Amino acid sequence: MLKKRLIRVLVGAAIYIVAICVDIFAGINHWFLFTIYLISVLIIGCDVLWKAVRNIVKGHVFDENFLMLLASVGAFILQDYREGVAVMLFYQIGELFESFAVNRSRKSIADLMDIAPEFANVVRNDEMEIVNPEEVEIGETIIVKPGERIPLDGVVLEGTSFLDTSALTGESVPREVSVNEDVLSGCINNTGVLTVQVTKEYEDSTVAKIFDLVENASSRKANAENFITKFARYYTPAVVMGAVLLAMIPPLFIGIGSLDTWSEWVSRALTFLVISCPCALVISIPLGFFGGIGGASKCGVLVKGGNYLEILANAEIVVFDKTGTLTKGTFTVTEIYPQGICEEELLQIAAYAECHSTHPIALSIQAAYGKDIEMSRIKMVQEIAGYGIQAQIDDKIIYAGNAKLMESRHIAFIPAVSIGTVVYIAINNVYVGCLVIADQIKEDARDAIQALKQMGVKKTVMLTGDHRQAAEQVAQYLHIDYVYADLLPGDKVEKLERLFEEKSLKGKLVFVGDGINDAPVLARADIGIAMGALGSDAAIEAADVVIMNDKPSRIATVMRISKKTRNIVIANIVLAFVIKFAVLLLGAFGIATLWEAVFADVGVAILAILNAIRALRYKEKSY
């Protein structure tokens, strides 16, 4: 479509140049010249003329197409054929720039969204069938070969491989997956063959939800876009009326009855109309927000609308969930402090003592040990509620538990000050060391909090259902200002309501979470940000912004993009108003001709468009 339009404008422009040359050098018949110019303007602006006529029939008179039609027809009536064609030619040049910019913005999102699976290899009756992903049901088994895109969300039954997740998360580093690990639709299988059990139907899969987010993103207008829509509704008829008055009233007092006087003021009125066309504003503002959404998508952040991008620029309070948002949500042994024995022996003793437990802490110790446990060595295991475990391994009595267990057995120990849950170990009433088990803090979480504060966020808060001690340790490490722990989902909403009272009139409150229990808070906040890669469906649905790679640093990224986009939009508004009103005055006094008017209108539009394209370009900071 864009290519055809470009060819049509070039053909019309070529005829226009021929007409000018004939007019200057040949001096041929007036009607013949009129015909050549008319053919030129019809070829160049046929779509504009058609839209203007169609909108007039529908009752939508006052738009940029009507202004262009009026200016072009008026110029022909005044026998200013060159100016009449020039109006349409330069307007079309501006429209081509706009189309190019929009296509570039759409392509940036389309590149990210080019993740639609074309087929699925389903195992049915011990044979592999190639079917449409929409035909695969939950529980069925699919085969994903190297180089293929994963068609549906599922869990790996067999095989190990490295996945290219860049289309979803923006991350270039491949992710390793193996048996019992979840895989998301849209990722590319790089190496081994994977056997995957489907856990979601296609319409509920990650790739389908991303498509839905992108399709709806441009439908939610920012306040600046709504302002321009309302502004144009009143502005356009006002300038048309002003042009009519400019053409009719001055000739009644200056050079009464003179045809030249009427012609001069009608020409000024047409110039006034061309200058007044608000296309620079109408084009560049939504394009700026669309470019911002495209720039964010390149970084693996999906913004559901321009209004959310605009609100993010005014973020004043940022509230975080802890588990899965600032931490990875998986318990691991992070530190080992042996006392009188080696690390491996301390870990082995702890794993044997915890071998019968299914508690996440016990499982993390067993995973860290990673070896088979000889059950014959374990003579006795007794759980001491609220304290820990007493076990007999070979001929040794083992105590594994918290500080209260050590104190109750009068065992001297060295208290640990690390972040996480501490398991103290004693053999025959002698302290031999401790293990620290923690929900690991995400690598970029601390830098993310610092970046937010540098960008003007006045308060950072953590709301979590976790124990106060663990929450305060994480908050202290990350330099979060306030922390509220031991909260139920209803408690989080209550705390959020109180935080709303602490922000300024224009300030906005942002909540970041990932769990089902975060959905009510995400919906209540001014802006809800969900961690999309591991987050729950309810959280992603309730959120306004989705971070596809679960990195907290992307919060600062999308806020920078929002501020950049806002600055671009404001610059475009100021540029358009200042230049237009200046040239409008010049046109009304006859200083600016139709040529200057065309350049002023199209020039402002092109400058605004080029400025808006900058929103697509964002160089991300590394953490």
C-alpha cells in the first residue's frame, strides 16, 4: 500500500514538473495548462479528495482532508495552479513520512510478536501427527525438534535443550531446560529434542495472550491523545470560520468592490487554512506513544496502552511484592559455614537429618547435597515442633534446626546474620556449623531500586505475606524504604489504600507483583506491573504492564521510556503551536504566501514525525 502510494505521488509530481516547465518556457493555451495541473493534482491527491467528499457526506466535515481540499480548490479558482498542486503534493509528502514512521513502529512490535507457531507435532496412537496448535488439548504430548518454535505451554517430559527466549523476554542468552521444567509457547528450541506435555490450550497460552496485549495496546489513548482529539473537534471549525471572516470582512472596508482586493483576501484566507491544518499534532502525538510502546517491546516489556505509558512518567510511589518479584521464588542453600568439619561433611549431615522431610527448606538442603542417601545409616529421626530435627546417624546424635533448638539443648553456637533461614547443626551436642537457606534475591533487584530513586521515585515499599524477619532482611539489603510483612491478599489492598493518601495530587502509585494474590492490588494501583515469564495468569490479566523476562530492572527501563516519550510528545505540541500561530499571523497579514504556508504545515509535520520516531530508539542500561 505504501509503495503504491509513493509511486502515485511520484507520477503526479513528474506531471507537475512537466506542467511547470511548459508554463515557463512554452507559453501554451491556458486551458491546456489547467488540464495538466488538474491531472497532476488528481493523481497526487485522489485519496485525500475522496476521503474529504466521503466525510462530508457522512457529516464529518472539519478534518485535515477537508482543509486540503478547500485550499487546493480555492487555489485553482484563483488560477494559482502551481500552489494548488503544491498544497496537495507537500501534504502527501508529510503523509508518506507518517506512514513510514507508523510502519517502522509497527515493525518493531511485529518483530517481537513474530512468534506465532505454525504447527504442533502431536503424539497420537504412538504416531506423530502435524496439526494446528489450536487443535491440541491439555494433557496431550507434543514433540519439539531443534529449530522449531514451541507451539504451546507445557512441561518437559523427556530431553534437555537450550531455548531462545528472546522473542518473549528480550534476552539473548539461551535458557537451559530439562525434565519437569515449564516451557512457554513462542520460544525456539535450539539444541535437543523435547517431549512436552501440554498444560494450556492455545487460546490460554503465553503466545496468544501476548498477541491480545499487543492488539489492544493502541486502543487505549493517553490523555495527550484525547486532548488533541477534542482540541481538533473545536479548532478546525474555528479556523474555517476565521478564514471565511478573513476573506469576507476586510474587502468590505478596503478597496470596496475591487476584484483584486477580494482575490487578495481570499488568497490570504486559503493560506490561513493551510497553515492552520493540525496534522502535525494529530499525527505525531499518537505516533510518539506508539513508538514508546514499540521501544518498550524491544526490551521485553509489553505496555497495554499509551495511557499507561503516560501515567508511568509520573510514578511517585513504587510498591513491590517480594517472592517472585524481587526474589526468584525458589529456596536454595546460599551459604555454608562449617565449624571444625569441612563443607561437604556439614552438608551431608544436614541432608541425612532432613531426608524424611518435604518442607521446602529440607528439599533445598537435599538438592544442594545432590547424592543418594544411604537409608541404612539413619537409625532414628524425630521432629521437634517449632525447633527442628533430632536424628541418629550411625552412632552420632544430630541436631538440625533454629537457634531455639541450640539454646534448648544448651549448645554454644555462633549466630548467623545472613539473609534467609539459618539451619544450625550440632553433633553430639557440639556445634559444627550452619547452613543459610534463602529465596535468592534477583541479581538486578538492588540496582533496580537504586535506579528508581535516581529517577525521582519518592518512596519504595514492600508488601509481602512472608515472615517479618525475612522480609526486613531483603528490604534492608535492597534499600527499600518501608516493609509490611505477614499480609493476606486483603491486607495488601488495605495497605495500598493508605499509601494512596501519601502521594501528591499528580503523583501515581505503581504496584509490581506476580502471584494470584497480587491480582487485586495490581488492579487497584494506578499502574500494575506483572512479572510475565513466571507470573500467574490472573496477575498478567490484571496488570497494565507486563515484564516478560521477570527482571526488576525493566521497571526502571519502561519508566525511562515513558519519560522520554512524554518529553517527545510535549516537544511536538510546543513546536506545532509556536510555529503555526506565528505563521498564522503572518498569513493573515499577507506576509506569508501559500508556498510558505505549505512548507510551514508540512515542515512542522515532518519535524514532529522525525522527533516521534526517536521514541523507538532506547539504549538500555546494563545491570
